Amino acid sequence: MKLGTVGTGWITSSFIEAAKQSGKLELTGVYSRTVDKAKELAYTYNAAHYFTDLEEMAKSPEVQVVYIASPNSVHFEQALTFLKNKKHVICEKPIFSNTAELEEAYQMAEDNGVYLFEAIRNIHTPNFRILKEKIQMAGNLRSAMLPYIQYSSRYDSFLRGENPNIFSSTFSGGALVDLGVYPLYLAVGLFGEPKKVTYHPVILSSGVDGSGTLVLEYQEFICTILCSKISHSVMPCEIHGEKGTFVLEDAAPISEIKFIDSHTKESEIFSVAQEDKDMVYECMKFAEIIKKNDDHEYKKLQEMSMIVLRVTEEARKQNNIVFGVEHKGNL
């Protein structure tokens, strides 16, 4: 399928390389607001077309599916532009700012006979599938601790008085929607939708969370998610059951899965080697759904994206974290 991209950051380059490796998506067009950046990206990755007008790109027959990796706050409007022109859309996480946007976009996709995906790489990997298959080995689950704590170099800019997108309410930023969605997707993928959500953030002067503790209450256990862009940790993820504990080196990528038996204390490794460019797995998954018109798998991904966005939206509401698009009445 003919692939177009929106955005010129490192994440776009990573997706282009993964798409090529998948053998399912062929880069044919790139978009940037500036001609120089559009030309440079097109030249670097041998794209035949470059665009500085989003509507022109959306109408082009040279693009069938588009990957959006622009600032969070503009995902929604850009996605609608492509969906109404019958293009499949892959939108980088977090997909949109709130559930109202997601509901409208899903309806737009359905009305135009195309698919809308959230790009979230960890749940499409072989190791996530292994973990999901093996999770019952832990027995009755009693707790889980899923951290994603990674100091951002852009925090240095923030401390100097600048306003990086990821720390800006105008651009729908913050630690939970940027990093917290990785362990949150793990939790939703493994345990389903929580009964109750509580969020305890560290609010920055910009009005968004620099870090926070998200508590997900399930029927018989608590899952605690720690996320931060203003500190660093090497703590692994752990899922604790009565029969044993699963230890994951990271929430994303899931590079190692270790199971430790509660009684014998013996450990076993279940993980397999994965592609370094692990976005290749989501590329293959989305391309397969499009090719086969696999509405069953698509609905499963839809529901996961909606649950994750409901959780982050509720967490923000509890702490009066309001994005710019919501001030405009788009909530």
C-alpha cells in the first residue's frame, strides 16, 4: 500500500524504516509545513512526492494510508482531513486529546469505509503475545507495578523557560499521555478495563503533569503505573500472582519476560528476540487488517484505544488538567 507521512521528527523516520522492513507499506509521499523539510525527508527515504498542503496530500491518489506524527493537539483535525478523503489513518500515540474526538473520528472512518489505528508498538510484539498467553501461570493476580520513568531532555528546555510541546497544555502534552500510555496499554491488554481510576500527578507550571502515579483498581488486585518525564528509573515492571511473578525489563519494548515461581523461586525466561525496529510489528498488523478487511481485529484495537483514552481523560479530569482544544469547547 502507498504510505504517506505527516511529521518530520525521529519517530516518523523510525516508522518509515519499520514500514519498509515490513514489506507491506511503500513510502510514496511526505508532508511538512516547510518545503525544505518536506524535500529533505522525501530525498532521504526516496519518496516520489512531497507536500506542504495537507488537503492536497489527502486528495492525492499516490497516498492510500497515512501515518500522523505531529503534535498531539492537531492529531484529530489532521486525521479527519484524511479520513473524509477515504484514506486509512495510523495516528501516533496518544491518538487524540479526548474520547469525544475519538468517537467522532471512528464514525468518520466508518462512514468512509476506511480504518483508523493508534500506533502503540508494545502490544503488537511477539513478546506481548507470549506474556498474554502465559499470564495464567501467575495464578490469581494480586498486584502489578508498571513503571515508565524516563528523563526527557526537553525538560531542560522547560526549566530554561521554554515551552516544549510535550510539556504544554496547548499541545495536549504531559507524562501520562506521552509515556504512561505504554504501561497503561499493557494493563488494558492483559487485564481489561479497570473498575476505578485514580491519578496522583506532579503538576508543572504549564498545567500538565511532569510525572504521576496512576492507580487502576480491578476486581481482586491493584495495578500501579508510574510515569515520569522529569526523573529516571531502571525499575522493571512486575506482575504478582499467587503462583508466581512476571518480571519485564521494560514496558516498551518488552525485551525480556522472566517468570519466578513463588514456591521454588526458580526462574524461567519466555521472551524471544525481536526486531530492533519493533514498530515493524504494528505496521504488519495494520496492513493485514486493511488487506483482509478484518473488522473483528479492528474492533478489538478500537476498544483498547477507547479504554486507554477514557482512563487518561478521567485521570486528567480528577486533577483539572485541561488541554487547549478543550478550552475551545471540543471536549
